[in-house]
Amino acid sequence: MELPCELLPDGGLVLALEEACVETTARRARRALVDGYLAGRLAGVQVEGAIALLGDFLEGQDFRALRAARPGLAGGRACRVRVWRSAEGVSCWEELT
């Protein structure tokens, strides 16, 4: 199964934005991971961690402000966003070049 995001060895992940904004892409990736996990196509601590990380990311961001400040994250162009958990347990993100 092709994953909707790239899972990284450090527990983070990379979202590939194209037409959709960062919020929609994160929601779609989380839904695909949950569906794959529940169907038994995906398993493991890394998948569970990615689902939890995306949930925290979706709950913790002000996406309206984020899209206004960073137009590239509003969709419509190819962009990659890395999401990870800080040492304090907070979801963090950065736009990759």
C-alpha cells in the first residue's frame, strides 16, 4: 500500500502538498492511515505514532493564520511539509525546500 505521507525514522512524517492546503492534506493522510490501520493493511508503532502526531498537529494549529502567513501552504503548488514531535511532546512543522 502506498502511504499518503512519508514516515520518517525519527517518528516524524512528510506531507506532500499539491492542489490541497496543508490542513486538507494532513486530514487526508490521517484518514488514510487510520483506514489502513483498521483494515489491517498498515500496522506498527510507527503508524500508530503518525496517526497520533497528525491528530495533534490538526488540533494544535491555527490553519487560517498559517495559510495567510505562508501562502505556499494554501495549496495550488507543490510543497513538502515535515511534521514532528518536539522533545516536549508538541507537534512542530516546517516547510521543506
